[in-house]
Amino acid sequence: MYSEKVMDHFQNPRNVGEIENASGVGTVGNAKCGDIMRIYLDIDENQIIKDCKFKTFGCGAAVATSSMATELVKGKTIQEALQVTNKAVMEALDGLPPVKVHCSLLAEEAIHAALWDYAEKHGIKIEGLTKPKSDIHEGEEEEEEEEY
Amino acid sequence: MYSEKVMDHFQNPRNVGEIENASGVGTVGNAKCGDIMRIYLDIDENQIIKDCKFKTFGCGAAVATSSMATELVKGKTIQEALQVTNKAVMEALDGLPPVKVHCSLLAEEAIHAALWDYAEKHGIKIEGLTKPKSDIHEGEEEEEEEEY
Amino acid sequence: MKTRIYLDNAATTKTSQEVVDAMLPYFTEDYGNASSIYEIGQRSREAITKAREQIAQVIGAKTEEIYFTAGGSEADNWALKATFEAYEGKGNHIITTKIEHHAILHTCEYLEKKGARITYLDVDENGLVDLEELQKAICPETILISIMFANNEIGTIEPIKEIGMIAKEHGVLFHTDAVQAFGQVPIDVDDMNIDMLSSSAHKINGPKGIGFLYIRKGVKIRSFVHGGAQERKRRAGTENVPGIVGYGVAAKRAAETMEERTKKERELRDYFIQRVLEEVPYTKLNGDPVKRLPNNMNFSFRFIEGESLLIMLDMKGIAGSSGSACTSGSLDPSHVLLSIGLPHEIAHGSLRLTLGEDITKEDLDYTLEQIKEIVGRLRELSPLYED
Amino acid sequence: MKTRIYLDNAATTKTSQEVVDAMLPYFTEDYGNASSIYEIGQRSREAITKAREQIAQVIGAKTEEIYFTAGGSEADNWALKATFEAYEGKGNHIITTKIEHHAILHTCEYLEKKGARITYLDVDENGLVDLEELQKAICPETILISIMFANNEIGTIEPIKEIGMIAKEHGVLFHTDAVQAFGQVPIDVDDMNIDMLSSSAHKINGPKGIGFLYIRKGVKIRSFVHGGAQERKRRAGTENVPGIVGYGVAAKRAAETMEERTKKERELRDYFIQRVLEEVPYTKLNGDPVKRLPNNMNFSFRFIEGESLLIMLDMKGIAGSSGSACTSGSLDPSHVLLSIGLPHEIAHGSLRLTLGEDITKEDLDYTLEQIKEIVGRLRELSPLYED
Ligand SMILES: Cc1ncc(COP(=O)(O)O)c(C=O)c1O
Ligand SMILES: Cc1ncc(COP(=O)(O)O)c(C=O)c1O
Ligand code: FES
Ligand code: FES
């Protein structure tokens, strides 16, 4: 059901843990599946993400997307990090089953939430970043084309 | 599905044929299954059935019951022949499947019809014999206990 | 006596060894539940997907348009009952024919009690529906046309493409019971404008107890068996993985061998029909001589009754079937034979023989000899014969 | 990695070799249609009758009260839908529970749209229904009580005999979904006043795709699949002879080995439950500790999520299942675990392990070691753990 890359990141997740005194922390959850993801960012004065860690309570896809998302944003500028969409994460993982698309959205939103937290703490505004929902629960599943 | 006796009488039916100038001939049919049975009786002056023959258009059970019924009435008096009920025929054949009970009724009725014909031709009345229906079609199947 | 010559392949077929071999691992090795996440369950899922592909290909469908059922009857019931429910907003009128299988006809009777109005089209003496009559029967309330692809008793193949075109023109759904046709004649659901199609594995050397309903994407039909999320939530129940796998292999096999197999069958069929008509007096072929399933032969022998004929053939090791009342648990003569205009007593004396892939010319020659003798004997017994 | 330890026998079981061997001849030798008159068809019919007897015996039913279906889901659908139709003259009220299988619950939802009023009984924290609540729910319009014999997730066995008594006292029909209980616990339909009972072969080492509905004589339930005259005209479709034969053998086997097998399973189950509760912190047993299927173990491990656990177990060759959303195609957590009062995130971290006849103590010891390690790892990953 999962690609080899997903399984790899699930079994050997990168960047697990917490960052003490992180520049920004974002926690998001999906009310429907009950899963929770928390991302820690360490951002330097040049707005470059020096480090990134995560903790996830969730399915295999949630763990793998967390792991991949942290890999993808590490070393990036904030603006670059904003481009790490769930699509990008999914592509990097060679895809996810349709019912698991929302798990990757969780990762995108967790990064946004951490960036938002960073912006708030530092009293700055990040262009293109809107306040993320802390609860990701709609519109993300592939629509079944028919009613039964 | 059929007993050995039924199969025997079906494969080697006794008394097949016609009797010329028979004392009585009876033909009955079942409108539902479309089967037809004709019985010829040769009855002597002592009201003893000297010979009996049949022709049947019908299922295996119809052929076997015709054959057995002719065997059972041969040599009997008319009164004895009246006692050859479909039950007696079935018993002599070691039973019939429920859906085939009506076939044995056909045999009973065919004998009655032949006797009726004999009585009419000879202007006599046979005690206990009522005019047989020429069409046997109701009440003979085992009732299904429920409606579906 | 053991059956030596099995000529009832329209009733059911031998499951081919290849099919059984393909099924076996799914009983005792890859027995996992296909809905499970672990590896042994995923192997079941993959096997199901493969079978779905194999089947979809045969009729030019998309994989996800194939929904497995427990057989042809369930597929027929599903198509009619669920369409009736889903489209009640549009209307309550269904058009079918008088010669459908009981899985359609009895379902229609059931729906009539629920408020459906059913038009049962007549057929001509060969069993063909009249396209003009069909046209005329369509009204604004018509939600479904259900006409069988090929008849199970007399083998007549209906003008499905033309029917599909009419259905499409009028914006009416078209379901076809292809239980007898699948794997025997080329089918293309797009080319023929078929919206739903029923089929059953055991008619094509697959296992019993598995069938499918093809449902074109976009058709708003409800589920028939509610419960788990199997079959895209439309048909609940733990998947019959061995059955599905066997069906896939049987379908693939039937499609691959179709041309050659049916060519041979057609030759044998026509050879046998000709000899029977020539050599057995008072005999009639039922069904269309040309628009006919390659494996179907159906005769009426006047003055005799079908069950007797069947039993006697069985004693000679030949398995056939009859439109006769007595074999079906009901006593009524075949509704199909009556619909093509046979009188009761002739309908009773009919014999259906349906070829399978193993049948040879020698088998048929032997069968013909037996028929000649038995028909002769039974006519001797018959009070109708000399009349 | 190949599954070495299969602990998901509540999902489905391996078809036992004995069962497969019994089925095999009916694919390629005695493949006749059981409705046929000829000899090869009659052999199928005899085989079906024998299987029906074997099954009837297990639950103390009469042979002719067993109706074969394609599985448990169809049996559940049939019982509910057809009862609702047949007894609409009496009323429209059905009583069931919140912890039924989806085959019951989704059918109830469907019936609600058709005008049924359904009472979904609560259960206590062990999953048991309250008999007084049941009593109170009954009203003059109540036509059916449908309560499962044993729950498929948490293994809780309901007080079926008492429920049957209540149903009888009130003159209400009683159906029980015994898909998990059949062959695992003694069942007597007369003693327990059961009017209808669903079961599925693949749960007791029989084949997939075959089940039955027991219908007590006199219950006026309509057919669900209309068509041919099979199953006393109540369930149309060419009989799945190999499946039916396999079911008969599996049922006989399950009954014969029940005492010994379940004794061993109960011991293993209790041994494992005790060790898990002692050795894995923050762990809870779900379901009743005593009124419990002999092969069922269901735990909630706090702070972790079920799918991750399952995948990691799978990588160690262990197949289990989870009440977790992610495995079922739906994302909602198990309605059963929520019904016994678990909060969402705890319901998500549950693991169901169900024993089969081959499982040994060593298998369970290995499984425990893996669980300990995996649960530890996943808790390390979890943002909830240190909170
Ligand atoms: C309690 C219960 N009812 C019904 C079913 C449905 O049975 P099947 O999947 O064989 O249709 C199952 C198993 O899936 C079950 O555990
Ligand atoms: C035309 C037709 N439709 C439906 C069916 C029913 O199929 P099944 O018996 O597999 O349910 C059959 C065969 O029995 C058939 O010939
Ligand atoms: S995070 Fe919800 S199912 Fe994966
Ligand atoms: S005589 Fe009618 S079925 Fe036998």
C-alpha cells in the first residue's frame, strides 16, 4: 500500500524529537482521524531554517510525511519553506494512497503553524503566510464521485 | 431423486400399449404440467380386470406410476381396483419426491376414468366411483408452509 | 453410470484445472483479508485488482467499474432493485422482455409490488425483440431497459448494440444480463452503450458463487448489500478472494480462446442441428438459427415429454436439460418456449444441449444415436403419437 | 517478510486443508448444477444436503431452516431488510445495539431512510447490553431485535439466551449476528429462542464467499435475491457447491474440536492478556474479561496510533488488526471502542489480536517482545507521550 520511500521514512524517521527554545513550534491535528503532528523550527537571523524536528501521533503516512517534510525544509529560507507543499512532500515520497492525502496536508500545515508561531513571537509578518487552521479536517479527501 | 423401483418401472414399463375394443378407456391430464395418461381396461363378465394397458405422455414418475398402477389392478375385481389409490401406487414404488405426488394421482384418476367409461358403456353403476375429473390440477402438491 | 458427455454447459461448467490451480494458494497460503493492512492481506488485494483488470478487459470496461457479486442472480437483482430506488425521482417504468431469466423476471414481479410499472416485451418466433416495439414502450418515466444479451434456453442473441443506441438516444439506462454471453461473444460496453451488465463465473469454466455487475461510472446505483467498505462501498462482505481470482483467470482464458473455441463450437452445433432435424422426425429447432450462442442447441421433439428424455439420456451417460416443467421445481412449462409461440405440449418435449470445450464430433454422434432410440421408445409410450 | 504469526483470525482464517480437500472434487468432477435432474447434478444436491445437515446440527436447527448466502453480510442484510418488508403490517421498529457490525448498522441506516425506526442500545464499558434497557425499548411496533452474539472487535459475548427470552415474551422476532460466535461458543437456537442467525464460513477455517442465514420455520421473511427456485425459493442463484461443501466440513470440524480448542485458546488468551497488562505500561484491555470470545484479545496502548503499530508488527511477521481509522477505508475511529467509552485518541491506539488453532505460547511470547519494543518506539515519536 505504501511506497518504499514512505516505508523507509516510516521505519527510520529523520529528525524525530524536540528543539528546546525553538524559534517556532506548530501543532496541528486532524479531528476526523485524530492524528496530531508537532513541528519544531530553529530559525537563524537570516531567516534560514537551521534545524527542524517533529513528533507525530499518527498513521504510517503521517510519520513518513513528517519525516520528509522536516528533511525538505531544513536549510531552506522561510520563503523556500513556504513552497514545501503537501504535494511536494508526497512527490518526494513517491506518492500516497488517496485516503492518505490528508496526512501530507497535516505536514504542510504543521510547518505553516510553526512559521506562524515564529512570526508571532518575533513580531514579523511572513509574506504569503496566513494563520493556519489547527484542525485539518475538510476538503482533503479525494471525493467519491457518486453518492451511494 | 427417484427410487430404484421407480427407475425400474420407468426404464422397463409394464403393460405399455393399447387394448382394442377395450371394456373401458380413461384419459386424464394435468393442465399444469401438461402430462397425459391413458389407461385401457379389459374387464370380464365377473367384473375382473383381465388386462390393463397404458400410454403416457409425461415425466419419469408418470410413466412409472402408470406401469405400477396397471400391474396393481390386473387380475383384481373392480371393487379391489378402486382401492388402488395413488398412495398405494406410491408405496409400491417406494415413494416419490413431493413435487411428483401429482403424477401418481394421475394414475389413480386414469383408472377411475377407465372404470367410469366401462360403467357408462355397460349402463351400470359402480359403487364408490364418482365421475373423475379429466383434469387433475389442484391440491395435490405439498403446500409450502410459508409465503415468500 | 457416470456422466461421460456433459452437454449442459449453459447450466454450469466444469471449473477448469487452470482456474482451480490459480485459486488454491488463496485458500491456505494467501488467505488474508483483503481489507487488512498487513502483507498477507495486501497480497489478497493485489490478486483482486488483477482479476478485476482481467475481467474489465474482456468487455472494454474500466477496472473500477467491475463490482464482484455472488453470482449472476445477485447482479441482476442488484441492477434492477437499486436502479429502481436510485432513480425513483425520475420514474418507475422498466422495460424488459418476456424471455428473461427468472432472476430478472421475479425481481420485476417484486418491484411491481413496490410500485414499479414493467413492460414485458414480446419476442418473435426466434426469440428476438422488436426494436420498434422497444422504441414505442419508452416513456418519460422509463428509468431502465433490461434486456438479456443472449437467452439461456434457446441461445438467441439479442440486437444489443441497437438496443444500447435506442437507450442512449432516450437517455434511459441500459442493463443487460450477459450471464450466457460473457466469454462467448465479443462484448464492448462502450461500443454497445451498455450501462450495466451481469455475469457469472461458473458459466465460463470459473467457480460457482462469484459473479460481477459492471456499473458504468456515473450511474447512481445504490448498494444492495450494505456493510463494510468492500467494492468501493457498494457491495459489502469479505471478498471471496479465491473465487475472484478464479473468475479472473477464467475470463482471461475465455477471451483468449474465444475465437477458436466458438468457431469449433459453431461447426459442431450446426452439424448436430442439421443431423437431428434430418434424422429425427417431428422435430423443431428452437431459437434463431444464426443469431445464436455458439454452444446452444435446443430442440422440440413432438409427442414426448422432456424429463423422460433427460433421464434416459442420463442413463446413457449424457447430461442435457429441458424446458420441461419437471426439472425446475415448478411445473409450468418454460416461459421462454411459450413466449416464442410453442404450444404447451410441444414446449414440454424440448431438449437443450449446450457444448463445452471438450465435446467432440464423436460425442455428438453417440448422442444423436441415443436420442433417436430414446425418442422412438418414448413415442411408443405416448398417447399423443398416433393421434 | 512473510507473515509468520497470523493473529487476525477474527478478520478471516486460513481455509483448512481438510476443507479444501473436501471442496476440490466439486470443481472438476462433480461440478453439475444441483438443480439438474441428471446424475452429476444429483451428486451436487446430495453434497449440499449433507452440508446443510452438518451445519444445522451445530446450532440445533432443522436442516431445512439453513439458507445458504454469500457470507455474513448478505445474511445480515437479508434478515433485516426482508423482515422489515414482511412485517410492515405489524410495525416499523427495530432494536439493535451501537456495537453491531457495519453489515447491521449500515443496513439499519438504509432502513431508516425507508421509514424504519431504529433503537440503538448503548452498551456498558465492557460492551454488554443492558437487558432492562432492552425491555424498555420494546413497543407494540417492534418487529425485530437484532443483537450480535459476540462482538468482532472486543470479543464480548452478549447474554443471548436472556435476550431470546425477552424477545419471546414480547412476541418479537430475534435475529443474532453470530458471525464471530458460530463454532466458537455453543449455540442452540431453540434453547436460546433465536429466530434468525447469521454466520460466515471464512471465520471458522472455511472458504470465503459462503455464509448462511438460519430462519426458524414459520418466520415469514421474504427472499432477498429473487430468481431461481434454489434454497426453497428463498435465495436464488446457482449453488456454490464447493463453498457449501467446505462450509459443512468446517462447521463439523469446528463443533467437534470446540471444547478442546477453545480451552487451549482461553488459556493462551488469558496468559497473554495478563503479561501485556503487566509489562506494557499505560495499557488497557478492551471488552469483558470473562464473557469473551476464547480467541479475542483487544488492547489500547495510550499515546500511540494503531496503524503505525500494525505496520511495524507486520514487518516483524505478525498480523493483527486495529480499531484504528486508517485500516478500514474510513477515518473514523472504531464505533465499538467509542461506544464502550474510549476517548478518540485512545480508541486510535488499539490492537486486536485473535488466536487461531495453530498459535503457540512461543508465538505469543515473541509477539509480546515485539509489541513492547514497538510501543516504546512509537511513544518516543508521539507528541502526546510526555504531556
Ligand atoms: C460480527 C460480524 N458480522 C458480519 C460480518 C460480515 O461477514 P462477511 O464479511 O463474511 O460478509 C463480520 C465479518 O466481517 C463480522 O465479524
Ligand atoms: C441468463 C441468466 N441470467 C442469470 C443467471 C443466474 O446466474 P447464477 O445462477 O450464477 O446466479 C443464469 C444462470 O443460471 C442465466 O443463464
Ligand atoms: S494522519 Fe490521519 S490517517 Fe494519516
Ligand atoms: S406427470 Fe406431471 S410432472 Fe409428472
